[in-house]
Amino acid sequence: MTIQHRTVDIEAASKLWRNDLSASQIAKRFGVSRNVIVGLAFRNRSLFPWRGDAGKKTRAPGQAKTAWPCKQAPELKREPEIPATAYDADRLQSAKLLHHLSVGECCWPLNSGGPYLFCAAETTGRYCRNHQSRAYRQRGTS
């Protein structure tokens, strides 16, 4: 089995490239695949200058960019911050970083700035009893 190699005139291909022909159009003229032209352009960047975002619709020079009409995004409601308590201050002595917590330790954040420290009190769920009651308050109570 013999493989025939088609040669591409680099100078002619680069001239076509500068005349804004696509890689597919140039490939058809030389009877090769588009990938051959793309590879040729990649290896000879000085002869095949970058054309920006070729194929994308562009604005005329000096034409202002028009914004698409869109709805104003609704402002997100901030959750009220749960203030720290004396219990939280006491727990800071044995607080842990998140990656040091293990199963069965409370993962309530005790501080509001990094590095974040977590309660780490023993629990059977996600939070200890104190933080459980603060996290899941009944409706109508503050």
C-alpha cells in the first residue's frame, strides 16, 4: 500500500489565508483536508497571521456594541445573620477546621472570617443540640 502525499504551496496558502479564505476553502483548492491547512498555519504562524475570531459576526470599526435587552435580575434577599452566643465563645477553645472534623462532630461555623472554625461538639446528626435548636427554629419565632 502506498501513501500519496499532496504538497501544499505554503506561500500560496498563506496568500489565500490573508485574503480571508477559510481553512476548508484553502484545503479544497489543494485537494487536502482542512486539518492539513490548520496544521500548516499553526506551524508557520508568521505566514498565517491570527485573524481574531474568524467566522464570528463582527461589528464594523467604530460601531458601538449593542446590549441585549434583558430583565433586571431580582435582588437576592440576604439571610439574617445568626449572632454568636456565649456557647459559641466557649466552643472556640475546642473548635476545628472543616477538614479536621469527623463524623459525629458538629459542623456549625463559629467565626465569620477565615480560617473558619467549626464547633466539633459530639452529635448524632449534623449539629449539636444547641446549634440544632438555633438552625431549625419554629415558624413564627425569632
